[in-house]
Amino acid sequence: MPVTPIQPALLGKIDISRAGPRSKMLLGDINGDGKMEMVMVQADDRQDVRYIPHQVQCITAFDLSGELLWQNGTPSETAGGPGSDYPAQIYDWNGDGQLEVLCVMDNRFRILSGQDGTELASYELPSTEAHDCIIIANLSGADRASDVILKDRYHNMWALDNQFQLLWSYTGNPGHFPWAYDLDGDGRDEVMAGYDLLDSTGRKLWSCSELEDHADCVWVGDVNGDGQPELVIGGSVTVMYDRTGRELWRYEGSIESQHVALGKFRKDLPGLQVAGLDRIVRGDANNAKGRDALFLLDCEGKEVWKEARTTDGWLTIIETLSGWDDSGLDYIMAYRRGGGLPPTLVDGEMNAVVQFPAEGYVVHADLLGTGREQVIIYGEGSASIFSAVHMSLQGNGTALGPLPQIKRLYSSTLYPGGQLE
């Protein structure tokens, strides 16, 4: 039965204009106060070349009240836009218990203090175009992820250790954002680089077969409930492979599988479900005339439902949102829809259960350590913070020490992949 969507609680609206236009938001407890901060990353001046990898020219940190904490660089009114990833992540790079901001700025890989934005270290890039995105991985078998993978737009990757010594390189078709995960339990990550699975030394273990173009996103999780992780890849079609390279199913009911997202969206279906976004008709750069549609697959790759969209809009992004409320289920967060459709939480029955009264890009996290996630929708100059229930952004003092920086937050990308364990 269709449900009437509700509006969420607005916790605050923040002025972020001092970060400059077209900035991307990262989240992390960069000052260790038990609350997340907003780190705005502005790309370099490349407005006319959307798909060439950006570098970073300015980073600005705000707290949840909108106070500017620090700024490294100078914002520009002519900064490039989010046609590709920005090379920046928030992570505890040196293992001291405090978060740093990692970025490629002025042709170097730079480590900035999360406390005040000052530079702690910088390294020479392995290639002039090694800045399409930043991937944190555990390739060395340490007790925590402390290696980094850089890539150019479509062809090459470089793996480096914590001292920025080259471990290996790869040439192939790595897709947009390769996903690192320890599939075999040996303490070292394998890397799903597009349609190729690489071991921790960069050796190719196996490849997906008969897939065109490139991988748009990669998810890892025990989809079918057999106790082993599977890989779900969205690209020319949606496919699921086991960790040994055996194809388990292939969904060909889409024109272009632009995004996929794993979750427990339905109680009545076994295992996990796979949400997807089919880019049916590509439109122009202004989000006009094209058309896309959400779909949901069961753990065997069979279509549960597919949206019959009647409005224009072809640039939707979807992500899995967990912990929004006490339902025990995940939701599909769909945004940048166009056609008059606002950012929306969609349940496993294809119901729009929450509609957000703001437009823009979306980030989400447990901002206050309450065990529930909040949603931030941001655009030019402002960010609106929403929750399922009213709460104070000052927190309730329950967080003991810094909030953890989960893998999803230090693996930020325009092409959301992820893992469920």
C-alpha cells in the first residue's frame, strides 16, 4: 500500500559560502570533540573539462553550527564542478588517533592536520595524472589500513605504502572507484579494479567476462547468505560474482546500470537486496530530457520492481542509508533526480517514505554518536541538516572521545560503492 512521504526534522541550516562554489563535502570528527565536522573541498579551475581529474585548490572546515574552523588555500569563483571525483579523503593517516585530510594539491599528495589545516607532510605523485581519486587500503598486512591507491581517469593505478613508496602499478580498465576488501581473510586487501580483481601485490586474479565500457561502482557483501562475501558490480549491466571469480547472476533489464547499492531493504526477502539506477536515456548537461529509473533486485538477481518514471531527469545518484530510524531496515537514498523530484528515501516496496525540502548533493553519517544517521543536503552557499527526529546539534555528551571514521566516510566518491558486513 502506498504511503504518504513525511518531511524530516530540520536540525540546522549552515552558511558554507566561504568555502567557494562547487565544493564537495566530506565528514569526519577532525577535532576529536565527539561531533562530526564538515570539510568542504573545492577543485581547481577546470570548469570547461568536467571529466579530467581535478586537483584541490582550497579546503575549508566548518563545525555543525557553521563556525569556520580553518581554511587551507584560497577559494575561487571559477572552480571546476563535480563531473568527476575530487582527490581528497579524511583519515587517520599516521595512526595517532587524530584525523588528517589527505588531498592532491599543487601537484603533490598532501597530509593536512584535521585540527588546524596545516601541512604535516607532502609527497611527489607517481604520475602527473595520478589524482582522479584517493583510495585507502591495507595492502601491506598491517593492523590497520595505511596504504593508498591513486589512479588516473580510466587506465592506470598506483599503490603506495604509508611512506609513499611505490608498491605496484596497474594498467587496465579500473573503473571509477576501485574497492579494496580482504576477500580471503589473509589480512591484506584485494582490489576490485573495475572488472579485474587484483591481489594485494597487484597481480590479476580474475576478470569479469563480457562486460562493456567500465565499472561505475562496486559493492561487497554476503548477498545470498552463504557466509561468504560476494561482489556486485554496476556497469554495462549489473552482475554478482563470488570471490573466486564465478559469475552467480547477471541482470540485463537495464540500459546502463549507473549505480547499485546493497542493503536489507525488505524483511520478507532472503539475504540482501540490490538497489540500482538504470540510466535509460542520456540527456544534456543541464539534466534535461534524459530519463532514469530506480530498480530493486533480490539476492538471486531477479527484478522485484522497477520505477516507471514519467518526469525528465537522468543524473540520479543512489546510496544505501542505514540507521535513519528504528525500523531495522535500510533505505535507498536517491538524490539529484531532476524533473521536480526532491531528494527522497525510498523503501523496499518502492514507497517514497521521506522527502527532503532541500535540493543539492547529499552526505550522511551519525554526526553526534547517537547510533542514528543524519542527512546533510548542500548546494551553493548553504547546507541543511536533517534527522528522523528533533535533536540538538550540540550533542548530548554521550560520545566518549572522537567519533570513529568508518570506511564509507574515508572512501568518499561521486560513484558510491561500499560494503556490508
